[in-house]
Amino acid sequence: MIIYNVTVNIENDVKEEWLNWMKTVHVPDVMRTGYFIENMICKVLVNEEQGTTYSVQYTCDNIKDYEEYKQLHAPRLQQEVATKYGSKLVAFRTLLEIV
């Protein structure tokens, strides 16, 4: 099993809007691609100087599924986030294997 983890630091003035949008629009769009079997949004429990940090995790069966998602869908979905929130957030992605 593979976890595709997206860690996001979002500015506090838009964090509630962003979280709602993630739950109602973006995460459902990612799940509709058919490559992931479950997802989870976690708040990172650290005191940040600026913004709030979240970990958005998507689980897929294997690396092949992730690679196909990355090639066929990720650019469009990531662009939607960038267009909507621009400089209000910083994100980095990590790929994890459940052992």
C-alpha cells in the first residue's frame, strides 16, 4: 500500500474556507479519479509562526496506481489549488509505503 501525502501550510485568514473546499470539492475530485481507496485530512499539531499545517493523505494499492494518477490527473488538480489559493498556501508532497 502507498500513501500519497500532501503537507500544506495555509494562511489562517483562509484556512476554514480552504478546509471546506478540500472536503467538499478537491478531495472528492481526487477520489473520483479512481486511483485511491481512502483519504484522510489531519491537522499537524505544532505551533506555527504563520498559518496552519495539514497533512492530506490518499491511500492507493500500489506504486503503479500512484504513477498513473500523477501523470494523468495531478497536474490539473494541482493547478486548480494554485489558481484558487495561490500564495496563500505552500505545499510539498511525500510518497510513503506502508510496511
